[in-house]
Amino acid sequence: MKEILDAIQSQTEAQSGSAAATAADFAALPIPESYRAVTVHKDEAEMFAGVESRDKDPRKSLHVEEVPVPELGPGEALVAVMASSVNYNSVWTSIFEPVSTFGFLERYGRVSELTKRHDLPYHVIGSDLAGVVLRTGPGVNAWKPGDEVVAHCLSVELESSDGHNDTMLDPEQRIWGFETNFGGLAEIALVKSNQLMPKPDHLSWEEAAAPGLVNSTAYRQLVSRNGAGMKQGDNVLIWGASGGLGSYATQFALAGGANPICVVSSEQKAEICRRMGAEAIIDRNAEGYRFWKDEHNQDPREWKRFGKRIRELTGGEDVDIVFEHPGRETFGASVYVTRKGGTIVTCASTSGYHHEYDNRYLWMSLKRIIGSHFANYREAWEANRLVAKGRIHPTLSKVYSLEETGQAAYDVHRNRHQGKVGVLALAPREGMGVRDHEMREKHLDAINLFRDAPAERTTEHSRNV
């Protein structure tokens, strides 16, 4: 790996007078036989059987080990991973919930001779990366060795007509590093070439790796015509507005001329939203909202109290859009507070998949529920373009080493984080990989916003709410 790191360092330092490594130099680099990766093991898939979800510990299931470099196929690229990040799908993989991901790998392995590579007794996880292309397979024309890239996590086969208007509708659509193998929490990753996008020049490796999955997800869910189609002036209720997903939704609302109503669970998280530029903020813990009387019964009086509070913050208006990802705990309230003809757009369901709501408030008020899942290539490209232009900023709060990924996933699982949690792979330290220092200086306060956020003493509450 040393030769690879030396070439990347030479390329990064070229602006200060060193000779840059060329595409030919990168293409000539020897690819090692193995690399370090974060994995889960198939023979441990039942290790948490009978354990409550909140008590499952990713530190026990995630391994850092040497694995063989996979065969490179047509339309694919091998990428030297400088940094990655932990998403909630990494937590799900690590606790084998709601199902073991080895079922995904087995099904993918049956698609073709080439996809058999993915069906292994171990799963290299991770759905984000920032790094450098090392090799490209046959049929790849847009990318070459030495290109500095980030990757979005949509993996598609595109052999069906169903996917050609919107690749998220492709019947063989999968999330890389979750439903496929060879993910980004590793020193080398295998991706399809149409997952690659240019790395923003003003960001470090770990900062560039942080937005990927969540930024693209928020873009499709809130901005895209495939999601809520947000417009100027919309009131947008955002659950978990300082979290890994909600923090990007908050930025998109502000950048797009909408009015975010940010729901958080502490004063520290409320302060982060203020620093992003939001004004309408609800600390649901401080204001004591309890949408469920008990495990089986919701409390409509709390929905009404919540709706009244929203109208106090909006000058008497109900919300046009609800950015829903907690799921079971909040969904009844989300449907109730949406204005007549408004939209609830939902993904993730981190507090539970079985949603309950009063259908009278949906049906009689002509509201819509839209399911949203990640993003197609165009949406991911546009979301990354806004990062590169300095309109949307990474929400990175803490960075771990590859060996500490288990602890990073544990912290995300227990909601001990703000924004996104990064992981260094080949990058030996933070702060490397910046090319455009002038632009970085212009946006430095926004880039560091989550790093500078006040620490909080965490309490156990619903994840990401």
C-alpha cells in the first residue's frame, strides 16, 4: 500500500511544485493481493439472537481483517479508499437487523457468473468513500487511474427497461456495501464506474466521504421531483434536524428558500440548527412531546399540541412537507400536522418499520405519502455538485480510524453523535487531500460547524429523532 499512498501524496502536493503522479503512473502501480477491510462474518449472524436491538453491540460483530482483492469486471473500478463514513445501514449490517445482509449477497451471487464474487462468508461493508481510482475494467471511459473521486452507493445492472427513467426502479437495484460486497469501509473498494463522482477540491478526504449517502438521500427525498419537490416558501418539518440525514435536509431547505421547522432532542442539537441558519426549532424533549401513551396506543392530544406549536413558529401555517425518517414513533404525528394537500415523504424508519396513523387525516385532507430510497445517479451527481460549489457542506463531527469502526458504529447506534461520523482508511491523518485552499477558507466556518458543536451528555432516546 505504500506505493499507492506515495503516488496519491505526490498528486496532492503537485500544486506546491512536486511532480504529479500521472494516470500512467497510477495504472502501473502494483495492486496488492489483499487489503484491510471492516467485515461481518456469516457464521456470526445469530450472535445477537434474543438480544434487544438497543443492546446489540457492533463492537462485537465488526472485524478489521485482511481480505483478498476482488476480481475487476467490466464497467467497474478499483478505488484506493482514503476515507469513508458510518451510515445507519452499517449499523443495521453490524447488528444483523432487520435481517442478515448475507441473504442479499446470496441473492446477488445468483444473478450472473460475475456476481458470484459477492457471495462470500464475509461481508466488506460501507456505503461511502473518497479516494483515488487505481484500475478500471473494460468499457469504462469516463474515469481513469489517478482520478480523485467520491462514490454514491447505488449499484444497478440496468438490463431491464424499468430502470431507464429512474434507476432506483431497476429490479436489480442494490445499495453498495449493504446489499453488495466490497464496500467503502476498507483500504480498497470495488464499485461500478457509474457510482463515481468528482471529489470536491476544497474538502479533505474525510470531509468529502461524509455527505455521499445521506446527502443524496436527502436531495431525492426533499428536492427531487421523485420526492417532495420542495419549492421556495414551503414549510418543511424535519425530524432529527441535526443528525446525519436531517442536517442535509435542513441545509437543502435553507438553500432552496424554504422554511425548515427543525425537531431535535436537546439544546445542544438546537444550537447546531441555529448555527446552520434555522430559526424555527422544537426541542421535543424539553417540550415533553410523547406521541405514544404506551406501546400500543398513540395520543392524538399530543399531535394537536405539536401542530399548535408548529403554527406558532410559522405564523399560523401548517407544514407543506414532512421529512420523515424516524418511522413508527413519529409517523402518526407527521400525518396529522401536514397541511391539506401536503406531503409526507418517508425513508429509513429508524424507530420501527410498522407505522400507524389515523387515515382520516390523510384521506379527507388529500395528503400524500411518498416512499423515498437513496437516489439515482443524476440526483446523487446534483447533490455532490452542490457540495463542490459550497452550497451544501459536510456535517462531519468526529473521525475514527479503520480499527475503531466498531466503536464508531456503536456511537451511531446509541445516538451519541452529531451529523456524520467519519473513518480514515488509507489516509494517515485528518486534513489531507485539499486542493482548493481559497475556496476552503471561504467556507471554513460552515465546514467546521459540526466539529465545533458543543458536546452533550447523551440520554437514551429514539435514534435520530
